[in-house]
Amino acid sequence: MRRHQTRLFAFLQQMSALEPNEIEDLVQETFVKAYVSLDTFDYKIYHSDKAFGTWLFTIGRRILLNSLRKSKRDRLVFFSASETEEKRKETIPDKALIPEQSAERLDSRQNLWSKIRMVLTEPQWTALWLQYVENCSMEEIAAAIGKKPQSVKALIHRAKCTLQKHPEFFES
């Protein structure tokens, strides 16, 4: 649990504009659901050393989307640039204990993923996050988002093509 909770928290935080305490609840709900469903964990689908983490990300993502759907508070920022940068910064936990240089690097990475989220669809963003932040294989990403590996490759390719139209994201 400790091994995955920080990464799962960051993933869910990047996917939504929820408050940190709401995300913590979703992380906890994910672990409870995973524990209850542990006997259904399919090692054939998730066949690598990161299998359990990928499975948790799948559960967490589905719980988040179901939660947002049920509450009818569509606060996802994937399709809207209307949310201000200040509002997004409010959802980031206090990083006062992080050294200044690390905090700057973390902030620039946070801003990059926020910008990327503005122009990509949710599946594209999720696939890129799992590939580049979590270093998941195509098969693991496919299992996490419910698509075939070939579809994930196409999804990532389309996401990269979209991002190429926004070179300002990657300028210093």
C-alpha cells in the first residue's frame, strides 16, 4: 500500500480538480476495493513486475470517473481551460518540506502536465501519464484503460501529434 499510495494520489490529482482530502478518500476506496477484489486479480492480463500497480491505477481511475459521474460535479479539467491556474494550485498539497530547487522542478512538471491535460482527451492524457510517469508497458496501459495494445499505440501517437501543435508547452 505505501509503495503505491503516493503515485496513485498524484495520478488522481492530475486527473481531476478535486480537493486533496477528496483524493485521499478515493485512494483509500481504491485500496479497499482492491483488497476485496484481490482474488480476481488476473496475472495473465497484468504480466509484469508492475502488475499490481497498474491494476490499482485501473481501479482508481474507474472509481474517480464513477465518483464524478455520480456526483454530477464534472470538475475534470480535460476539456476546459476555464479553470484558473490559482484554483489548480490550491489542490496541490503543501510542499513546504521540499527543498527549493526540487520544488521548482516539481512545479514546472506539474504545470507541464496541467497544460497537456488542457489539449488532450482523458484517455490520451491517461495513456501518456502511465507511459511516461509510471513507465508502464503498452499491455499494462491497455489493461488499465480498457483498450487493446494496438489502440493504445495509436492513442499515444495521436496525443503526441496533438502536442506537437503546441511547442510552447515545452519551451523554458
